[in-house]
Amino acid sequence: METSVHCKGNERSERFCHFENLCYHNEHKDFIFFMANASMIENVPSDSQNILDLSSVADHTLHFFSFLYLPSETMTDFTVKWINRRSLIFNRFKPDNIMHILHDDILPLHHTLKQIKGNFKLNRNTQEKFDIQILTFEDWPDDIEYQFLYDLFSRHDMLTVNSLKKMGELVCFSDVYVGISKETTWYQYGFYVPQGPVPNSKVTSSQIQDTVNYVLSHIDTECTLCNLGPYLVLLSRKETRRILNEMDLSISIAQHIGMKVLSVSLETHSLVDIINLIRNSKGLIGMHGSLLALAIFLQPGSILIELFPFAINPAHYTPYKTLSGIPSMNIYYANWVNTNEENTVMHPDWPPELGGISDLKDQQEIMNQKEVPKHLCCDDPSWLFHIYQDTIVDINTIIQLVKTMLTASINENTSEKARNIVAGPVRDLNCVTEKNSIRVKWKAPWSLRYIPHKTVQYQLFIFNTQLNSTTSFLITNTIYTYNKTEATYSFLVWVQCQLDNLKGYLSNLVKC
Amino acid sequence: METSVHCKGNERSERFCHFENLCYHNEHKDFIFFMANASMIENVPSDSQNILDLSSVADHTLHFFSFLYLPSETMTDFTVKWINRRSLIFNRFKPDNIMHILHDDILPLHHTLKQIKGNFKLNRNTQEKFDIQILTFEDWPDDIEYQFLYDLFSRHDMLTVNSLKKMGELVCFSDVYVGISKETTWYQYGFYVPQGPVPNSKVTSSQIQDTVNYVLSHIDTECTLCNLGPYLVLLSRKETRRILNEMDLSISIAQHIGMKVLSVSLETHSLVDIINLIRNSKGLIGMHGSLLALAIFLQPGSILIELFPFAINPAHYTPYKTLSGIPSMNIYYANWVNTNEENTVMHPDWPPELGGISDLKDQQEIMNQKEVPKHLCCDDPSWLFHIYQDTIVDINTIIQLVKTMLTASINENTSEKARNIVAGPVRDLNCVTEKNSIRVKWKAPWSLRYIPHKTVQYQLFIFNTQLNSTTSFLITNTIYTYNKTEATYSFLVWVQCQLDNLKGYLSNLVKC
């Protein structure tokens, strides 16, 4: 019995591997690859450590995956417990925080499971749980609060590295995928450069909606409050980073907007209740914080108002703004930051992890800052100090923001049109050389009559092969005569159809 | 009903896409993506033409895949024939040539099908045909000679673009993959740079063996001749690029080596017979040509002798040498080139596609060449002229080559050892700072006792953080005292275990 592996991806942060007969040694805490001549090792260097990221957070040294090699004959030296169900091993990144759970684990997990199953939407209607054994390999405790979110995805109880220990010396997986998709992630936390959007993120709103729909189909969506007319949800923090005039804010918004405001918090509501309330709301208002990640559950056309304490530059902390800006998410986002130092309440005496700075020499300097300097994750004292301030928010300004965003969402939503459809290439492109001119003709793309549009134009490109230069003309006809300045010139021509100024496919090239 | 797509790969030559509800318009010869708001478009630009290569030959303009967009509502305007079986669309590259069939189509196809099925070796024992509808989209005729090779891979009759025409206006695939793996290819044909090995090819011998085993399990492997003692196979070409003293060569090898030589050709044997004969042989001898691709069917430890006509530099045409050199293929390869102009027979009067040059001005220049200059594919007159020469081969030299290779294969095969297994990281690495020295200790990797080896050494690395320089020592102990030249120096240390001089994994770093 030997191990084999096939990986996709050309470098560590892109790699995802499928093993046959991968084992884990409980005592030594090592994965083992039992090597024989029949072992297949595909698309991964056979002698490298740290071949992939176990979590969706790229290049985090605590989440690298490695295995040791042993000769396959030695497998008989061990007591083996076999897991023969198709399995997936990955690391949760920070499963005590709902933002991290959703962004780092749940969305990537669902995407990964769909990939493994080999379909992406076929699951849509049945929404069956996946028939896969999930093993999380980091050593978070087995009883984390939001475990139920992970449990939505598999018909089988999740294994943790702790639970493996009870299984004996060696646990072997006959058919196991290792790693987790990064395709749905949109934010990086500042381990190497200050936090910000993932460059070239591939996430799409339909991926997020697909996971949201999956989650909603597996939780209890009964919600009495949800049906009592339109409302906004105000996320309330009870301990830190509080809105000190929260009650006033809530009442004032309700009065001026004419919409109920439901105040929710993890202290007073279950996560499932909050998800349902958000799902059925017109939008979400709250201090910057992990609960805002629940904005993924907002309906398209909802609003999201993010509030920041004094000295925090909203442009530097954009996980929720970035989320709202994913094309077709259709979340109307605005933020407000406290610029009035009198309205902030500082807590220099709190413990350092809650922003306390009483032990620091530069305490006064931090307290005098007007803006937190850019910083890396995860324990910058200035950042922690300022983000944990309480704030008396500017109610009038926030009401104006809410009004503006609601109006924008209503206007744009009613005028919302179908996704743009580009024209195909023109047909039968033809170019005839005459003495002092060339005559170019073509036919409209055949698909034109199926695509709603107001205007059709053609961009005709004429490349002079002697002069090495391109001229182009935007015309409405399908014929064009171009005068040659020299009789010997020759040309390459091509055409691009534009519907309502949207550029379509390029035609082939023709010579004349 | 809308279309969706999920792609893997970040650029065209790497891309492989999975569509839901992709349609093909027979009259306009266009694939159609029916766009709606619910369409998922993942990991592919939504407005680009030519999104992937349909064949395994990278960047070939005749094999790009594109589709047009239409609004999803318009699907009802068409007569639709649905194909609801999971399908695969790809292009064969040149299915009239056995080298191209195997390298460009069959190996990539098998690899792709395993990927789609989500396993890579699980198929090994049952060797069932794949439950997938294959559609080849290039327009080779439906009745190609080696169709049976493609038919080994699916339980369902292959569709061609021709066969789609009979199905009506629109043919829609509810679940279809588009593209084909390039992971198993090892050779490029010189479309952009002169032909040669694929840079950074990912092919492995186990991939090739897996496909070979699959093919052998699906063809008739009865072979009477195969059991009549050890023999070599001599590939015989009857029309072009002939060995003019083939009979002498065959008899002489048999006499001097003491092994039968079976002469085979497509004119006298079926392809299946040739495959069986090669599979059971000790090796293969033949003029450079596509039949040598059947070397994939050689057993590990076999020999391959490739012969070249006059003026052909073997170093420039290496598909079979490259194949033989894939790690663990274990094919003992040598080549011979005719360097004696008197032993070549030229055919300047043949048609140009068979190397005729009678219509060319530089006819004499080509005939005088001592080496074909490097060139691109596919119709270089000098290349075609020289490769189609007939040759009187140097029998004695070839006999020596055969002898040498057979001896090498026997010697190396009997001494062949298991695949090298690298040691894991050392354990409990510890570094203690003393006044004028540091003392580093560690324990051997736990896996050591399971890995056969003769010697164990440790490379100890000591990085001086002040001087920014690394020293290293190769020692057999697991303890080392290193003298500091300055008491204030501090260090990072790590250790790498070497078994029989093979470098193992790096340990973690410790400071002192």
C-alpha cells in the first residue's frame, strides 16, 4: 500500500492536492507519505517541505502543510486506523471571529467542496450536504461557538486533529484532498503589507450568493420580526467600541427615515437570528467590526453604513467596503468616521489586547495622534488603542448618509438592467484593393438580432503594413472606402462591433 | 435557463473550464453562452475571446475556444437538442499521426478524464471506461484510422462537430468540460521556437504508465510471437526514410546479440499487434518517426535506438529522447546519425511535402548542406528534404549501441534501488548560549529508523545575526559547540539531516 499525490497549482499559495493513502502519525504529529515505486507524485516537487497553505490566508507560516516520507514497506510497522470516506483537510484561520469564519473558512470551504464534487451550481436546488469527511488540522478547541456553521457543509461529524488522537498510532486517509480555495477571498490582513483588498481577487458576487443561499437553506429561517415591515439593522456592541448614543441614533433614524431600526448584538441575539434579521432588512449600520461580515447576507440593493472611531482612517480598513464593491453585490456602502475628538472616549488603562497603552513609554504620543499610522497585523498599539475607543456618533450626518444610500439604492435598482452582452464578431469581412483605395465590407454579427440595443456602431481598424501604423474609424455603415496615399500600400483590416458603445469581439483579420 | 462557467488556470494556455448549459449553434458554428443575472462566470474574463486552448498544443491559433453571449431569454427562439450526460469538448491535434495521437491526445485525454472524475489512481484496478460524452471539435473526418484509441476511453460513442450537425439548430450541453490537460506533454513542435522539450514539463513516468496500463487493459493483448523468447523490435518504414540495408541490419543484430529481431510496420501489422510486440520486447530500433512514440509501451529497463538520416542533428529532434529521459521511465536511449554522405539516397524530385525541392531555387544549396539549420514547424524545405532521405545504416556501430544499451539496462536494473527517501527534520533542536560559545543539540528525525540508509550526517547551519553571515558544518554527532569570536554575537541555528548524502528536510530555526 503506497501513497500517491496529484496537485494543482504551480506554487505554494496556489496549490491544492489530492492524496491516495495519506497517513497521519498522532504521536509525532506528522503526515506520512509511504513511498514506493508505484507512488505517483504529480505536479509537486517530491523533496519539498511546506508544499501548500492549509488555510485560505496566503503564505501564513503557521498554516503550511508538509509530510514526511517513509518506505511503503514500513506501513506494517504501525497500527493503522483507516478513513475510507473521501475527505478534506484544511485549517480554519481564526474560528472565534465571525468575520474570519465567513471570509477565511466558510466561503472558501463551500467553494472547495463544490470543486471537489466537480460541479458548481448543480447543487443549487437540492442543496444536499456534502458527502465528505472534513478534518480541520489547526488546534482550536473542539467546542468553538460557531461550529454549527461548519457543520452545515458535511453529512458527517467534523474531525479535528484532537479527535484523531483517539484513533491510534496512525490514521490513514484513502482518498483525501488537502488545502482550501483562495478564490473567494477578497481581503488580506496585513501580515506582509498593511491590510487591504486581495490584489486581483477572483471572488464574484454569484459565488457569495451561492454560499449564502446554501447556508440559508440549512439554517432555521423562521423570523417573526422580519415580516413587520421594512427595517434597518443596527449592530450593537455592548463592551467595546461602543456607540455611546446608540439609543438616540436608533430613534432618530427611525423618525427621520420612517423605517424601524432593530438593534442586535451577539449578547442579545443568536447568530442565526441575526442572519435572518439582516437577510430580511433594508440594510445594516454598525461600528467597524467582525459582525459587519454578515453583510454578505444582505439582499442586493441593501445599504451598509460603517462607522469608525476617532483617528481611524476608513480608507485603511476596508474589508466591508471591498465586499460591497464586488461587482453585482449591489450593496450601497458608505462610512462615517468620528472627526471630533471631544466625542471619543479613550481607554488607555484597558489590557493591551483591548488597546490599553498604560505600560507604554509613548502613551501620550499615541493619545495625541490624529490618525493611526499604517501598520501590519496584529498587535499595533496605536491601532488597538484607537479602534477600541467608544464614540458619540454624529446622528445628523449618519441620518443623511442613510437617506442618501437608500435613495441611491432605490433609484439604481429600479433602473437596473440586465448584464451587458457584447456583440460577436462581424461576418464575411472582405477587403478589395482598388487603384487608389481599398473597399472594406462586412455583415453584422448574426447574434445582433437577439441582443437588445439602441445603437450599433462599427470600429474599423486599418493597419498599414508598410508604415506600421493603425488608423481606425467609428461608423454605422457596414461598408467603407479608404483612400490610399500611395498605390503600393498594403493593409490588414479588422472590425469590432459596438452595441450601445460596448465593445464587442474582434473579427478575424483580412489583407488587402 | 442560463449558462454558467467556472474555469481553472490564470491564462489561456492553462485554462480549463466547466460549463453548465453551454450551447453550440450548428449553422453559425459558434458556442453560445446564455447570459442572465444568475449566470456564474468564475475565474475567466467575461468579455474575452479565445479563452482557452482546445488542444494540448499551447497557443495554437487554430485551436482557441471562444463563445458568443446571448440574453438567456432568447434560448426559446431556438430549437434545442439537449445533451445531459457529463461531457468533454477538446480538439485532437493531428489524429492521422500516431506520435501526435499519443502525445497530444491520448495521454492528455486520459489525464483530463481522471481529473474530471476526481481521482487519479482509484480507477487502477477496475479500469472501467469513463462515463463521459466526448466531443472533438476540430474537423478531422469522422472515420480516422486510429479512432479505436479514442474509443477506449468512453462508454459512449464519440461525437465530432460533424455529428452535431444532424442534431438540429442548437445543441446544448447541461454539464460540460472544455479543454484538455497539458500536464502530460513533454514536447513542443516548433511553432514559435524550434522544436524541443516542453520547458518545465510536469509529465511523470507514472502518468504515462497509468495510461499505458489503461490502454493495455482495453485492447486485445493476445500475442503468440511475444512468448517465443527475448527479442528486439525493428520498426520498418516501407515508403520513405527507409533503412536500405534493413534485412542485413536485422540479421546482424540477431547474430551478434543473440536475440531475435522482429521487423514490424504499419503496412504489415495492425497497431494493436505492434503495441503488443513492443510491450513484450527488450527494446525498439527505428528511424526517427512517429512510430517511435510507441516507446511509451516499452517496459521499464528496455532500450530505444533512434536512427537519423544524413545532415539531421539528433540534438534538434528529441521527442523520443526526451520521453526516455523522463525520470523513472527507465528507457535506455541512444541514437545514431548517418555521417557518411555516400550512404544516403536523396529524393529531390519527390513532392514538396515529402521533401522534394525540384521547384526551389536553392535546390543545390540544400543538397550540399551538412546539417539542417534550426527551423520552425512545419514545412521547412531543408528539413523535409533531409528527413525523407533513405539510408544505408552502419550496422557495426548500431550493433555496438544495442550491446552497450542492453548491458547498461541489465546492470542498472539489477542494482536498481527504491526511490530515494529524504529524512524528516531533526527533533528538539536546542541552543544554549555560554560565555564564549554556543552549544547546539538535537535529536535524530524520528523517521530515521524506518528509512534504510548507510550513513547519517547532519549539516548544522549557524547564522550570525550581527555579521549577517552563515557558517555550516557537516557532522555525525547530534551535539556541537561553536566558539563565539565576540561575546555579544547572537545566532540563528538550524539543522538538516542527510541520509547517504541525500539532503533531508530543514529543521525549524532556534535563536541563541
